[in-house]
Amino acid sequence: MDPDLILPLLSIFLLLLMSGFFSGSETGLTAASRAKIHKLETGGDKRAALVSKLRDDKDGLIGTILLGNNAVNILASALATSLAIKYFGEQGVVYVTIIMTMMVLVFAEVLPKTYAFYNAEKVALFVARPLIVLVKILSPITKTVQKMVDLLMKMIGVTKDGEEDLEASDEIRGTIDLHHKEGKMIKREKDMLSSVLDLAALEVEEVMIHRKNIYSIDIDESPSEIITKVLDSSFTRIPLWKNKPDNIVGVLHTKALLKSLRGFDGDIEKIDILEIANKPWFVPETNTLSNQLHQFRVKRNHIAMVVDEYGALVGLITLEDVLEEIVGQIDDEHDDITSIAKKMPDGSYRIKGDTSIRDINRRLDWNLPDEEANTMAGLIIHESESIPEIGQEFQFYGVKFKIDRKKNNQITSIVASKLPKKKGK
């Protein structure tokens, strides 16, 4: 080989390696998981800290990579063209164009970017140190170029304001959906994680027990009658009312009641029920579930009475109600276990009217809206704009509904089935 060829060919080879370095760096730094890099950074990995620093300086990073990549590609092409003309004349330009295009495409673009895409974190950590040095060295040039670009964009009326970044919750939600779609997460786990994110958007009134369904006891009844009702119920905390059910004056805990029985030698009529009961805790119906969960923890209380803007009792919420929004229905050994959606032989489902729309969506993987109504009965009334009669049928949101049972004006049971999808849709 001609000794005069060795140095130029070696230079072209090194320039192509540098081009591959810049191409791989760009892909690695943009494809690397922010969560993984953050975890490594908090674990004390200095290279991960450099990766985060590079990502924060987007203009400097992009400018350095583009400047370096274009510079080495142009220089390599110029050297190759010079050699081709020297040895093959003007016809050598055609040869070198074809050869360099293939070399740059394969070894400086496709190969390093493909490797970096599938090994993003490893590549990002590897290139962090040399890139941070290059960013500092080339910063005067990249900043000058960036100012020229900004000026040109301003002259033609284009701004740098892009789309707003996703909120953290939306980004996490998208990641959850993606992992579920790829089969890395089962539906139950997806529902639980999504429900945690929903706590900040849901209000107490959407999950509370309505006042007509509250199990409560009249404080004016005799202690023996109250104790009998407490023992017959499946609840550990029971509201006490005076004069009228909406006037809650206390919350009786069964454990406190049992302790008091021990102190009266079996003479239960001497027990002052109101004295051993806790004071009722009232919360607004507009409280978010995330805030309510926090308050449950701070106050070390598991039950709260819900009131509207006028101070009127509208319902009751417990810590269990909030937790069930995350993990689904929780039944203990004293609960009457009934499925929220009983499957019928024809494939339809019998659903209680007061069942939460969110519970049905999670259980049956449906997508019924819950913005205007919280329960299945409420959804039907809202959509039909009427109080339906038994036997009436409705179709909306891809589901067929039939009114199964009613009590006065309340829909107590519904039969629902998913409508078949229309062909071509």
C-alpha cells in the first residue's frame, strides 16, 4: 500500500468512528429512561448525574452533537474526495460519493443508533463524560449559532414555544398503559396504579355511602336495644342520631362498647352510650380522595360524615371506601359477599342500581362515563332524561340496558350487556 494513503485512510476511519459516537450519543441520551437515570443518580452514580445535567442543557447538547457530527462527516468526505481525485481523477468523485454515503449510513448512523436504541442507558452513561467536556469547549460556537437561529426564527415569525410538557401524572399514566399493552403488567395491577393517580381528581361525594344507605342507631333507645343492634350489625363503627337520622351526634365503636360492658358488672342499662361514643367528624363533599386519605391518617379516624355546602348530611365515607377505590371491593368475614355484576346464562350482567360506574368499568373492562353520574342508575336516568319503568331498554355507549327492578322511583337492578361492534369500525 502507498505510504501516502495510510494517514488519510486512518484519518477517515477515525472521523467515521467519531461520527458514530455523536450519532449513538444522540440516540442514547434521548432514549434513556428518565426514571432509571434518576434512580442511578440518587444511588450516587456520578455518570448518571452528568446525563441529567446534559439533558437539562438541551440547546447546548443538541448544538454540540450536530456541530460535531456535521464537522467530522464533512471532513471525512473532503479527505475521501481529495484521495479519489488524486488517484482516479474527476471520475473518482462518483466513486467516493457512493462509497462514503454507504460508509456514513451504515457505520456512522444506522449501526450506532440501533445499538444505542437497544442499550440506551448503557450508552448514555458511557458518553456522558466526554460529551460534557465537548459541550463546554464548543459552547461559544454553539451559543453563537443558536442566537443566529433564534434571530432567523424571529424574523420569519416562528417561536420556540412547543407543546407543553405532560403533567407528571399523565406521563406515569401513559407508562402504565404502555406496559399493560405490551403485556408486562396484568389488568389488576394496571387498575390499582391508575386508581392511585385518580385519587386527586375524585371527590368524596363520588364514592361515599349515601345517607339513605347509612346504618345508624337512635341514641334515645335504651342501652340494651342499642347493644343488640350493634351486635346484629356487621359494622365496627356506627353513627348515632338524635331526634332525626340526619342529626348525627356521635359514632359508636364496638370496641369501646365492649370495654364499657366490663365496667358495669353486666348492668348494661347503666351505660351512657353517648359518653363512650366519639364525636362525629364532618367533611365537605367536595374533598378530593387524596386529601381525605391524608386527613384519615392525620386524625387517626376511619369514618367521616359528609355534608354539602349547606351543612346538610349527604352521606358517610370510611377509610375502607377510599382504599376500595384503589384495590377494589374489600370483603371481611362479616360482610355479605355479593358480586357487583352477576353474569347471566345469556352473557348479560345483572347489576345493582347503586353500583359505582367506576367499579363496573374496572370489573367488566367497559368505558362508561362517570362525569355526570356516579352510579349505574344515575347514568341511565341522566342519559334517558326520565325515571324509567321496569322492562324499558336503552342503548348508549355501546351497552344495552334493561330496567330489571325498581323501588318507588329508585332503580334497584339493571340487566346490561355489551353490544356487538359494528363491522368496519
